[in-house]
Amino acid sequence: MRAVENALGIEIPNNARILRNLIEGIQYVQDHVIHFYHLHALDWVDIVSALDADPEATSKLAQSISDWPKSSADYFKTVKDTLAAYVNSGQLGPFANAYWGHPAYKLPPEANLMAVAHYLEALDWQRDIIRAHAVLGSKNPHLQTYLVGGMASPIDPTSQAAINADTIARLAGLFKKAKAFVDQVYLPDVLAVAPFYLEWGAIGGGLGNFLSYGDFPNADGENWLPSGYILGKDLSKVYPVDHEEIKEYVTHSWYEYDDETEGKHPWEGETRPKYTGPKPPYNFLLTDKKYTWMKAPRLAGHAMEVGPLARMLVAYASGHERVQAVVNSVLDTLGVGPEALFSTLGRTAARCIETVLVAEKLSEWTDELVASIASGDLKIHAGADAWNPENWPSEAKGWGHTEAPRGALGHWIHIKDKKIENYQAVVPSTWNSSPRDAKGTPGAYEAALIGTPIADPDMPLEVLRTIHSFDPCMACGVHLLDVEGQKITDVRLECANGFVSPLLKFRANGSKTNQDNDSNDSGSGSCSC
């Protein structure tokens, strides 16, 4: 949306800004909690050890760190019995594939049992609170109510089919429930687990370069989370982001440019697949050559890490008072300095810190919406003229940026003769999973793994800890190909005025524009990732 709005000079109404902040904000909260408990916690929590826990001792531990009501000895005994039933049945479900008993696990049995209980609670919690997306966006994760120029969700205090007082009350209840779990379960768990793994505050730091586009616009046009980038772990300087300094390289990617020593800005980007990797069974990669489907984005020549840690560091270094307060509180609680942030542990803690902060903001944005409606402002869209192709210039370029939960997401569009001439996107996982560029500089994942201690090469749990700390989404960086070069499908967009545009075309042989590939030069055709 923002790329097209930027290209066509469209300003969205205040209510649309608030609704977008609410939708994105609750996505952050749900996504980060899911990541910690269901995608990352079991890198630190030993399920098998939890079977040896004393429920009474687990209850005392839980009550010592939080006033969360589900903390009785009977409750933890029920969780332990449920876990034992899984194990005894041989149907381990989500606990089937892991390195249980690995020597790198350090939590006592009671901490493991507490974490397993919260893992199971988080499954029900996230299913409930994401109903806010059903209310505001129709569905999750692919929202249906975003429109160029604003939102499609009407606001009408007198209509049951629109956002009204009942709707807002329901949202406020969901946001309150979300915040309670974050404050009373997620944050205490992170602070309880981290002391057992403080050595990970010096592992997995990687590049030391961090990029945030900034997001959650305020009424004054500034972003609540600021834009900028940091180089070499230097928090004394935040550089301004100039999107025209972004280029993508394919030196080590399975694509081709005429000159692969040079990168291309997304407006001039190409996606011309050229697979030169191994044949089945795909058991090796020649990393001195091309070795991935990911491109290598660079900002002013620098590889960047993106994500919650990048956002918190840029905000911290920019003087964001609330971010500084929560970050300093967590550091003080753990007894570590700011240098610990540049690590696998820091990445995990930053995601939790950000969740605490966004959960706070949800109620503020809700109050903003209430005040706006009370003032008589019900506008949610810039109007029909904003999306009338007859009003478009003959040629326009725009770029839109957001901070998805996983990090900096940029879209670039070139519109010519009322059609999409080129559309490119650089998604968060492309920044982080970038291969080496023409200078041999690695991306964030590769750099973060250098120097990682491995207790058992056959069970590389330590590698998972660092990679999972980024919350990778490889599907966001996959390109859809047909090995025969045949077109797979067309996706067409028809506006309210009957204008039809060939928005996406999936084709294997590529072309000078990405509309003939997947609409996301370095990402899937989805995606808020």
C-alpha cells in the first residue's frame, strides 16, 4: 500500500493510520510470543527434563517470578501428567524432533516444566487474541481490509456492521488480555531463563550493523519507532536511511546480472534465475560460487541485520525514552551491560522488550481511535479519486517501507501507462539470510554463526539457537520456478473502476521486470514477514 501511495502522492486519513497501527501492533505481540514459545523456547528448554520436575517446587518458582494465576502445584502436576502421557504414547506431536538431553541444556527440571506449561498456554492465548485481526482485518495473516488510500473497514457508531463502540470494547478486552500474558508470563520467563545462559550474551553477535526503517506513524507524521542504521555496534551514531543507497547483489545467488560485480537498486532490479547448484540428493554446496536463492541486499555497501534487535538498538541510540527505560531495566535485572545486546541472547531479549512496549501502545492507539470518532471524524479512506487510474500520472515511482515483526520490509513500484512496469520487494529474511556479496562480505546469519561453540557436531543445538533468534522465514525468500521456463499462473487485479492490471506473473525464465516472477524480488508473494 505504502509504495503505491508514495508513487501517487496519496495521504491516508488519520483513522486509517490508527487502524493500521492497531493491526500491525497486535501482529507484533502475537508473532513474537509465538516465536518465543513455539519456535525458539525449545532451543533452551529440555522437555524430557521436565518429566523429573516436582510440581510443588515448580509452583514456588512460578509464584516467585510472577503473579500469573495459573501457578498452583495441582496445575503443574496436570501439565506434567499431560506431558508424560505424550511421551508414553509415543505421539510426541510438537515435541517429536529435538535434541533432548543435549549437554547444552542448563535449566533445572522445574524451570523446564514451567516453560512447557506456558508453551501450552500460549497456544490457546495466541488463537484468542489474534481475533483482533478478524475484527479489523477480516483474517490473519493475509489481511483483507487494507486499501491504497486507507482502509476498507467502515467506522459508524450507529451500525452493527461497522467499527462501533461494541467493536472497540471487544478490541480493548483482547489487547488487555494480550498485555497481561506478555507482562506476567513472557517477560518473567525470559528473565528467569536468561541467567542460566548468560554466556550467550557474548555469542552470535555477527555483523554489528543494524537497520530499521522505523514504523507506527504518529499523528504528527513522525514514527513511534525511529528510522536509522548503526554500524559496527556503535550506539553513539545513528545514520539516516536513504533507500536509494540500497542495492541487491547476485554474485553468490542463483540469478544472473550482466555485471555481477555490481548491485542493482530495486527500481532497476531483475530476477533472472540461473541455477548452478548441486543435483539430487543436494548434499553439498560450493560456497565459493553461487549457493542460494537469496539475493544479497546492501545499504550503502553494508550488510545489515534487521528485526526486533535492530529496532530496539536504533530506538535506544536515537534517545527513545521508553525504549531506553525498558532496555535498561532488563539489563539491570540480568546484571549485564549494553554489550550483551549484540548477541543471540540479546536478540531474544530484544524481541521480548519490543513486545512489552507494543503491548503498552495498543491501549494508547485504541484511545486515539476513540477520541477521533468522538470528534466526529469517521473517514477511513482518501476517496475514490485517489484510486482512479484516470488521475494517475503517465509514469510514477514509489517506495513503501514497514517494519514487519521480522524486520525491515521495503517495496518498490514503477507504474507506467497505468500499469505496473516493475515491482520489487526486499523482505526481512533476505537481509538476514543474505549470502556473501561481490566483496565477499557475509550476511547476518553467516556472520552470527562464526565462532559458535558446538558441543556435539551431530546435534548442533547451538546453531539452532542463533539462527532461530532471528526468527527466519525462508518461505519469504523462496522464488516460484518451473524448470521448463513455462508460465505457471497469472494473478490479476481489478479496481472498482474496472481497470485490470497484470499484477503478478509467475514465470521461470525471468524478464527485465519482476512482474514476470513473484512480485517480491527477494521474497514470496505473501507477506508481512
